[in-house]
Amino acid sequence: MPPSDTRGLRGASLPIGLMLAIAPAVAVLQFRAVALLTVLGFLAAVALHGWERRRLPGARGAGLLPWPRPAVLAPVLLPMGWLLASAAWSIEPGRAATTALTLGLYILLGAMAARAVAEQPPHRLRAVLRCLGWGLAAGIALALLDHASGNWLRAAVRGMSPAEAPPNLPFGLKPAVSIIAVLLPLALCLPHAQPAVLPRALRWALLPAGVLTVLWLPAESAKIAVLAGLAAMAAAWLLGAWVARAAGALLAVAVLAAPLMFSAALPRLPALDAIPPSAAHRVLIWEFVLERIGERPLLGWGGESSRSLPGGRDTFTPEALERFGLGGAVSRAWFEGVRAQRLPLHPHNAPLQIWLELGAVGALLAAGLLLWLGWHGAALHAPAAAGLLTSGGVVGMLSYGVWQAWWIGVLLLLAVGLTALARLRATP
């Protein structure tokens, strides 16, 4: 990032800008480090905000902290409260309680950082968003370099040569590609008015470079996410705020109706031999998860129970593979070679995981959160909110576990970036 791009970074905007500048590159090198990066960055933003405010007349005590409004916090923290309550009947009570408390504090910290950023003057907000654009460009370049070099870069970070790297190393790029996919709609919504947040050449290059990177690198869910997110963003530019609200509503319906939709769709699928074995594995996982949801539909099995469900560590029988048209030699060899389990860690689908662990009550709370995000996001910046909700929703429905800290950190970073964008556009 050019040195001139950091001139406006002071106070709370400094750690937020630095996080946005390096997060995509950090995700390429080691995606789990995003969680630590965001925790440290949010803490620094809150501390620097208080440090600046202490000079104001009458500023002391709790008034130095950027507390979010309860109306903002409640929709986000209510699901965490239910996750904590579910520890009472969870198979993993200690893990459920720990996850609820740590993620709840994490979300509170992110909301405080967003409030601190919202109180920054326009020139600082412009610098923060400039960091977002340059950071995304750096992440794209680094991901392309690593993939084109046969993962030489990521192997070197781990102290290995490409020849010594494990065969699953290329798949470690998937989280970084997902981050590029969800950041791209936000970066493309940066204001173009003078003085420009980003140089014209970079603005024009981000769209093709980002899309081509996501389509080329290994991450099937991110491919769908980037195209869907950009389409939603474009629709919101043309049609207005209702697109962002509709995106939140559709995601809410998808959460509530997930068991019914999957139960209706899975038996009608054609033979799965024609799709990648990893994708076929997810279909079989979802069948198992639906069976378990049916056993405890109201309260679920409790938070973090996905990793310990009865039968989840079992492998698939030949009869189960045959039922989904996976009787071919290639499919059987893959399922036997990786010893594919009926439920490895989580369902790879956020709505099903919520139903499985938190039941119908948790699904209602999650749907309410998504509705609120669509409505609130539309008020902030409709095109960016529509793109973020859609791309993030697609990734969540096809990939990562709901409680993974690095993914929560990415979503919080997006919320902070959207807050900065909305605040800058609202400033005369």
C-alpha cells in the first residue's frame, strides 16, 4: 500500500485500517490467524478511541468507551444467549458455554470497534476505506502468486518446500478465496467522488481481478458467492434498498425452511457420480443431519454438539453410497480413501447446523437476525449490504461452521467496513 494512503489514519481508524489492509494477505498465508488479528485490532481501536476521548471536557469512566446501542446489539447477541442456554442439554456442555461466552464478547468488541469508527472524521474514514481497497488488491495478488507457484508461498511459511507439502495444502486457500468473494462487493461500492478513495486504475482492476481469481482458485462455494453477491449489489444499485431487505428476508426463510427444503430435495437428486466426490459427501452429510434434527426438532442437540453426535464418526456403507448413485469405482475409492465420516465436525451448512444444535428456537433467532441485518444494512448502504448479505450467506450455506472464530472475525470486519462506508457517504 502506498505510504500516502496511511496519512489519515489516527486514533481508532489506525488499527481498523491496518486490519483491513493486511487481513486478505494474512488469510492467504494462514486463515486462522484472522481471528487473532481482528481481536487485537478491535481492542486497539476501542483503546485508542478512549485515549482520544479522555481529552474531551467531562469525559471519564464508561463514557470513554464506544458502547453500541442496545437496539444494535440485541439481535446479534440473542442467538449467543440461546447458545449459552443450550449448554444445559448439549453433548458438549463445556464447549457450548465457552463458545457462547467467547463469541459473545468477540461480537461485542467488534460492535464497539464499529461504533468507534463511526465517530471518526471523514478524512480518517476515507483512509480506512482506502486500506480496504488496497488490502483486497494485495490479497488477490498474493493468492494468485501462491496458486500459480504451486503453493510455494504457503509451503514456505510452514517451513516446507512444495515437494514436502501435504496433498491438502492447495485446499487451504479456500478461506482466503471466500474472503475475497465477500469483500469484493464492499470494495466496489467505495465512493468515486473526489478526492477519490481509490485510484481509477485500481477501481477498474478490482472487479475483473477479483472475479477471475475466485473463479480460478479452488473454492466452489466462493465461486457461487461472488457471482451472487455482485448480482445482488448491481440489483440494489438499480432497484433500491428493498433488494437488501429482500436478501435478508430470503436468507431468513432459508434458515427457517431448511429441514423441509433439504428433506424434499435430497430424494429427488440424480446420481451423484457426476459431481466431485467432496460435493457428494456433503449431500450424504446433510441426509445424516436431517435424521438427527428430526429426533430433537425444538431445542436441538445443544451448542457444539455436531462434533460428537452419535453415529457422526461412522463411515458410509456401500448401501448408502449406492442409494445416491455413488456405486462407481472412483466414488467408492474416494470415500474409502479419505474414510469419509457421516458428520465430520460440522454440517457444512449454516441453517442445518443451527437447526441441529439449537433447534427451532435457534432458527427463529437466527432468522430474526438476518431480517434485521437486511433492514439495517439497507439503511446504511443498500448495494453494499445486498452484496455482503448475499455473498456471505452463500458461503455460510455451503462451507464453514457457524461458530468458527476466523469466519466470525471476517463478518465483523465486513460490518466495520460497511459502517465506515455508510458514515462517509452520510457526511456532507
